[in-house]
Amino acid sequence: MRPAPRNSFFAVLLAGAALVPSAWAQPAGEAARREMREAERAQAAGLAAERAASARAEQAAQTEARLAAERVAAATKLRTVESATAATAQRIETLTAQRAAAEQRLQTHATDLAELLPLIQRLALHPAETLLAVQADQNAALRGVLVLRGLAGQLEYEAAALRREQAALDTARQAITAEQPRLAAALAAQAAASAGLDRQIEAAQATRRAARDQAADAARQAAEQAARAETLRAAIAELEAQRSAAETAAREEAARAARERRPAEAAAARRRQEALARPSGAGTIEAAARPRGQLVIPVAGALIRGWGQTTEAGPATGVTYRPAPRAHVVAPCAGRVMFAAPFRSFGLLLIVDCGGLYHAVLAGMERLDVQVGRTLKAGEPVGIMPDWDPHVSAVRPSLYLELRQDGRPVDPTPWLGALG
């Protein structure tokens, strides 16, 4: 047999060698295709999750808007009952002040008479002896008699005044006693009318406690920083600085996630950015707006101190209302809650970002029903006024309202329109 040619042997070796890279390349190509399919599935799952999250967020926003509108309507109906309670409380407050004034005048007259009582008693028992006990000439004795006549007239006048003040005091006490059942009935009607609203508020708070998001967390951190400020203007400046920084960070995160093709993270960052942006739309104040009564009066009650009136601290930088006991306070504007906590001498303080660099400031409430980061509708309930017992205090609690533009107080009067 003839041996195989060398060229044929090398051809077989070359053919085998050519097949080896093809065998190696096949698994590598399959792995790349598998990785691509997995990336596509992950991207599709991310987009589906984002669409589902957006749908849930939209549904939650619609539900919250509907419930907020129901709370606004309930608070509006409640104003009629609270106004009646405020009127009754105002009558009792006026009568209590009248009683206190009558008691003060009665005390003053009694004090004046107390100094003359020993002389009056002696003259009543021993008039001649009292006059003869004083050694004096005829002219002096005559003048003494004349003085005594004048004193008798003054005493008669003081006694009559004393009787009038006692009668006024008795009348005031009787009127207060008569008004007490009316106030109790008004408060009971107010409590019954507000029971449904209180249940709605509690349900909304429970829902929000279960759905805290990053934007609300950022707002809470800003509020904690602002609580350390020395003045209200400094607190608002701190709140604005923190909000602006958080909004910028969210915007940058959205852009970075978009560049890196992370759609779910980009969409979440954009939602956070929108939640941190300055409020706008119905019920807010535009940056260049002029006052035309576009804000809601926050509580039913009498205005007892206007803008610029004299106070112990100087001219008033806000307005003060005297509402009904336990009255609901509503948001004067649509916007976002930036601060809701005790602050300095204000007690419980609420700051609402009304948009356009305007902030509404409310103080004097016993209870706050909103949390930092919450979005509000104009007229939505935000808190409760303290109760009032006329036997404990003659003056009812009051609600203080300020409107600030870029941190500086402005007269809120022309901005305030109808009662919510």
C-alpha cells in the first residue's frame, strides 16, 4: 500500500484546527445572547413595574384628591354650626367681662367706704357727742356740720352706686347662668357635626402613615432643621433652602438614571422632584399675583386684631381671630405643609407653602391634623382650636394668621376672601 500523501495529512490537521475555534465560539455566542435576553426581560419587567407604580400612584392621587374634596365640603358645612357656637361663646365672654368689671367696681366702692365706716358708725350711734368731742370755735363747728352734710350726700351716692354695681353683677351672673346651657348645646351640636369629619381625618392620617415616601422624609428633615431657627423668618429660609436642595438632588438623580438607562429609578426620581417642587395650580398663589381675596379665611369667628394694630411686641404682623371652642381650622391656601410642630413662643405652628414664595403661618391650635410634606387643598381641615371654660378663663383662645412673601410679613387682609 502506498502511504497517504503528506499534503493530505496536513489538510486534515488544518481542517480540524479550523473546527476548534468554531466549537469554542458557539458557547460564548450563546451566553451573550442569553445575557441580552435576560437584560431585555429585566428592562421589560422594570418598565412594567414602573407602569404599575405610576398607575398605583395615579389612583392613590385621585383617591386622595376625592377624599380631600370631601373633607373640604364637610368643613364648609361645619362652619355654620361653629359660627353659632362662636356667637354663643362671644355672648358669654362679653358677660364674663361685664361681671369682672362689676366685681372690680364693687370692690373699689367697698374699699372707699371701708375707710369711712368707723366714722359712720359713731355718727349713727352718737351724733351729738361726736360733734361736741371736737374742740373748735363756732365757725369751725359750722364748717364741720357743712362737711358732714356733704359727707352724708357722698355716702348716699356711694351707697346707691354700690347697689347699682351689685345689681349689674347679679344680672351678669344670671345671664351667664342662662347662656351656659346654650353653649353646652352648641358645643354638642358642633361635636356631632364634626364627628364624621374627624373620622375622615383619622383615616387619612392612618393611610399616610402607611405610605411615607422619600419626598415626605426630605420635608421632615427640613422641618427638623428649621425647628432650631431663632426666628420665624430664619425658619422659613431654612425650609426653603432644604426644599430647593432636595429638589435639585432629585432632578440630578433623574438625569443620571436616564443616562444610565434605568427607567424605573429615573421615573421615581422625577416623581420625587415633582413632589418637592414649589406648589402651583388651583388655590395656590402665583409669583406675580396681586391680592384679590383668593385665600380662604381659616376659621369661623370674629376678627379681634387687624394688621398693624398695636401689640406688646409692636405693630401686628398678622391678623387674629376669636373662633368657637374646638373649632376646626382650615388651610387658607392650597399648597404643601412645610412645618407642623411647636416653635418658640408660637406654640403649635403650621407653615404652608402657598406657592410663588408665599407662606401662610397659623398659630394657636391645640391639635394639628396634618404632617410635614402633605399636599393640601384650600379649605381643607388642618387642626383644632382649644376648648374654653368661662369659669377658668374670661378670654377665649385665638387663632393667629400671617402671610409671608419671601420670608417678610405682608398684610393678609386683601388676600382673604370668603369663609371656607
